[in-house]
Amino acid sequence: MYKVVKLALTRTMQEYLKTIYKLKIEQGKKVIRVKEIASDLKVTMPSVTDAMKKLSKMGLVHYEKYGYIDLTKRGERIAKELYERWKVLKHLLMGILEITEEIAEKDACMMEHDLSPETASKIALLTIFIDNCLDEEYKKKLKRFINTGLC
């Protein structure tokens, strides 16, 4: 008989995965160091090391003490989904609702963890619709409404 192990990722673990993916994508790196993750998340290197040990045991990262860190295929799939969700939410908040970048990044980070896949998908479609289907006149009206509450 086999045990079914359910993956229980805390918000913090999700943030570590997303950060590894983000560093790889945005900086074009193949592998990441503990120091880079600590700097990006503003945490201590021992905190990163502890998290990497846990994520490695879960089969989500390749990690060896004092070595490089990389995502497994499973870890990359999860991290990519979190990263894409975060980007969509950040775009909605900054690009459409005109929230400042600092607030948008924090709020998108909080929201990404709790949205159902269905809601996240619908928000992504909404942002695509606003960006690609509304003409400039409607976008101006939307911006005016967001900023003033007036039609």
C-alpha cells in the first residue's frame, strides 16, 4: 500500500519558489544562490537555507549545501503559476487601477496565494479584455471613473 503525500505549501514556501523562478526569468540565470534569494526577499541566508532544505525534501528544488539552487520540473510548474498570477494581479492593480507600484507589488503578492484558479483565470481574461478590446476612449473613461468615481 502506498501513502498519498499531499503537498502542503505555506505562503512562505510559495514565495521562495516564486522568487527562484522570478530571478531565473528576469535575470536570465540558470541557477540561483542562497544570497540572491535572501536579498530579493529581504530575509536572512539561514532562513533561505532552511526553506531550501524543506523544498528539496518535497521534491520542488535541487539544493545542496553551499551549492546552487534550481527548480525541479514540478517546482517550476508551481512557481511559474504563482509568478504569472502575481504578474496579472500586479498589472491589474498598477496598469488598470492605477495603484502605486510599491502597493501593487505587496497587494498582488498577498492576493496570489488565496485566489482559486477559476478566479485568477477570470481576472487574467479581464485584464486582457481591457488591454486589447477597449478602445482608447473607453480606457480613458475607465481611468476617470477609477480616479474620480464619475462616469
